[in-house]
Amino acid sequence: MIAELVCSAVAVVLYFNTLGADFCYDDRKTFLLVPQMLKPTLFYRLYVKLGGSYPMARDLDKLQSRNEMMGIPESQSIEALFQTNLRSYLRCKAVKMCQKDYEEDVKHDHKANVNTKNNTSLLLSVSSLATWGASLLVARLYWMGNKPPSFSNSDNPAADSHSLLTKTLTFFYLPSVNMWLLLCPDTLSFDWSMDAVPLLRNVGDWRNLHTVAFYVGLLLLSWVSLRSPSRVKKTNGKAYVVNGIHTGTNRKHTGTNGHSCHTNMGLPNSGSHTVKSTENGIKNHVIPRTSLPTTENVVVFSLGLLMVPFLPATNLFFYVGFVIAERVLYIPSMGFCLLVTVGMRALYIKFRRRFLKSLLLYCTATLVLLYGIKTVLRNQDWQDEEMLYKSGINVNPAKAWGNLGNVLKSHGKMAEAEQAYRNALYYRSNMADMLYNLGLLLQENNKFSEALLYYKLAIGSRPTLASAYLNTGIILMNEGRLDEAKRTFLMCAEIPDENLKDPHAHQSSVTSCLYNLGKLFYERGQIEEALSAYKKAIQKMPRQFAGQSLYNMMGEAYMRLNKLTEAEHCYRESLQAKPDHIPAHLTYGKLLAITVSPSYLFKKLDSCFSALITSDILFFKSHH
């Protein structure tokens, strides 16, 4: 009981230690940038009300993702180790040996019926599971356009390799790395992509020894657990001795050197019958506890829990978008902890000397303490994004420096952010996102020539990066290089909408490119070409795009062509997109001055001015 309380207390302490962490990395995109998805969630609202902060609103599973795989689960496994009284277990084991033959007779009569029922139930369960799994897979493929997801080369370099040997060696090696993370979670990272795990390109790589050792150990463990358990041996009148209890092996009643063991004739494993044992002339009444699962069954279950949830991440069935992901080890870590528990329990029973038993207990307690300390230290890395990304520099410097640059820039530390971007490019010079981010930072600091250089490098690394085309064209327009800007915008508009990293951002950038292209044509007096560009922009425009300026410019183009009805329609669309859009109110007023009577125009202008005044008041309140 004390062990259970101690382990539970450790788990609670580690749990509360995670509550001070912030939303970092993918959490920020999921919970903070798209907060509307959490509004209908019951526990989200409850935790926010109780905790008063966003990080307090994450559920237990999300909190566990801030812990190490081995922290709390290991303490639970040690709890399972101590919750069995060893002496009671051994006494029940002795009684079970006495009644083994009788149980076999009783079971034989019911074997056919029980097997039939079990097989039918198992078949139904497996069929139901397979049906649901196939249905979910078909639905997922349908929603994804009947094609697998696409990932960038840096997400999973082994999958992008053209060498079959490199793919094979690396994919077989990665499970051993994941196992090492369970055994010794010393080096952890928020991201294991890119070159965090170098590829195995030849058989002579010494890391192949890790692969061999891992699979040999796994096969041995599977063989030991799956083989038939050994039957109780006949001993020609000799007795087994278990913790001072002597038992015979003959059916129903066996005498061994004057010692006997009697069992009643109740059903096996009923848990309600009394066992009479005569030991050295003394009769004892033993009420055995409910039999625990055999070690073999626990090992089989643990191996299943360890391996089956991990299979989708092995790249055996399809490629995944990561090299290593610590999140996929959450469920396998439960099976791993069960295996650790079984091993420690076996050692505890095997050891005869009290010194060895005590040493095992102290080692176990030390292990739990070390993992708890590691959990607390790792939680400190998740306090905010800056600390998290700094902690990952040793594992994945390119990704860590790049993300750190984004954080520093958001904090207004421009010089430090620029240096962080340059550090990221030092480790991996072809990262299109980092090249673009550095160019954007330089553009904001009015270093246009250098910004153009990095935008062109970003386009060279990823020709589908529409935002780089957009900013390049804007700089060229501002510098008066209109022909170059025109070519840049046209190139952006011709990018195919396939195999994109971020389709929504791409569509927004392409729409902006077409808008600026139309504006360029409009300023040159090429109104028809401008209208054609605006129409293409509307076709490409995603839902989240703010199209008030696009519709307003399109309305002005129609007014230049004296197509007033079409112009009015565009102005209305602009005001519908943003009712307080001042340029649309002004241009719409010009149109009304031409087409309507002065009294009606006065009413419209009055409503326009009211809208403008209301927007100014709201703006003033939001900034004071």
C-alpha cells in the first residue's frame, strides 16, 4: 500500500510540474492560431475556467507529451512490481501444483464448448476491428483525394533516398533508436527531421551493430514468450519445495516423506474454496488469491503493446513525415514498462539473498528518481518556445536555429533573429523557408538588394514558394523595374497547385501576385489586361483571403471602361468583405455621384460617413 501511495504521489507531482508549460511548436499552431476549434470542447472550457490560462487547458495526454516516455509510466510499473505479496503468491503456487491434475480433468469436459465460444468471440472482435479499420482507411484516402500525403525531402530523408540499401539499413535502424529513447531518454528533441539521424549508407556503418542487437534481442524475447510453458515435472515421490511448503505431484492426494497436500474438489480458479495442507504435522487452511496472469501472457501482451502501435511509424506500409517522433512512443512505452516490471519481478523472485533483493529495490527506486528528475528538467525546456528551440540545437541545429529566429523576430529582437537565420543556413544552406524568412527580415529592415538575393535563393531551392515570388515582385515594382516584376508575377501565377507544403498559403500568395499584376497593368493603362488578372485572382482566391482591395480595384477598372453596373457590383462585394473599407466607400461614392440623384447620394454618403466614424471609434477604443 505504501509503494502505491508513493508512486501515485510521484506521478501527481510530475503531472503538476507540467502545468506551467506554454503552448509550443505544433501546439501553438493547433490551439492558439485556430482557437475556434476548441470552443465546443467541454474540458477545454472547464480547464480554462479553473486554471485561468491556456496551458492549463490541455488534457492529461497532452500533459504527458511534455513528460518523458519513462517518467510516470515507469513509476506505475514499479507500483505493479510491489503490489503482489510474494509469500502469498508462492503459497498459492504450491496449492496450484497440487490440484493441477484435477483441474485438467475438469477442464477436459468443457474444453470443446469453451473453445467454440472463445473462437467465435475472437472472430467477431477481429472482424469488427478489421471492418472499422478498413472503413477509416477508405474514408481517409477519399478525403485526401485518393492519394497518400506528400512530405518534403527534409522531413524523411531516407524515404527520399534513391538507394535501396540506404533505405533498408536506415529503416531497420530507426526502431533501435526508438528503443534506446525508451531505455535512456537522455537526448530528446522537439524535432528529429533533416539530418538529426544520419543515413546509413553502407553495411560497414558501425550503427548496424545496434540494429542486429535490437532484432536479436526482440526475437529471443518473442521466442521465450511464445513457446509453450513447461509442464510440471513428475518426480518419483520427491516433493517440490517452494518457500518452505512441500507439495507432491500425484493426482488428488500425494504423500511425500510424511507430508501431504489436500485440495477440495471444487471448480478450478473459483477463488472460494479452502485448501488444507499438512506441513510437518501442522494443518493449515489457505485461501488462495485469484490467479494472476502467467509471465508468458504478460510478456506477449507487453510485446503487442510495444510493437503494434509502433508499426505505422516504421515506414513498412507507407512513408511517414518524420524520422523519429517521440509522440509515437507513448503507447509503446506502456508495453516497455510492463516488460521492465516483469523482468524486475523475475529477478526479485530469483534472488535468494536478502542483500540482492534490497539492492534491486534500491536500484529501482534510484531509476524512478532519475527519470523523475529528467522529467522535471525536460519540462523546463517546454516553459516557452525560446527555451524549447535552444534545447534542440544539439540534435537538429538547422531546424532549431530557424524556429528560434522566428521567435526572436516576434519578440522584436531583429539582430538576434537575423543571426539565428544565418546559423540555420550554415548547417543547411538549401532550406527555402529559412532563406525566405531571412529575406523577409532584410526587406523589413530596408535592405532590399540583399533581400532580393535571398528570395531568389529560396525560389531556387523551392520553385513553388509563391510568397518569395510575391515579395520579389513587390520590391521590383517599388524600384521601378516593372518588366521584371511583371515576369515574376506571371511565373508565380503559373505554379501548379499540386504537391504543395501549405496549399492555403500558396493560394493566398498567388492571389496577391495576380492582384499586384493587375495593379501594374492598371497603372500602365492596360485596363483589359488588368481586369483579366483580377478575374484570375478571384478564381484563385481562397476563403480566408481578404478580397476587399481586389474587388475595389476591379471596380475602378470597370469604371475606367465605363461599365458602371459591373463596377457597382464589385464595390458592393468589396464592402461586403469589409464594411469599413474606406477606399471602397470613396470609389463607390464617386460612382453614385454619376448614376443617382443628389438626395439619394446624400443618404448614401451619410451612411458611409457613419460607418467610417464607427470604425474610427472602434479603432480608438481598441488602442486605448
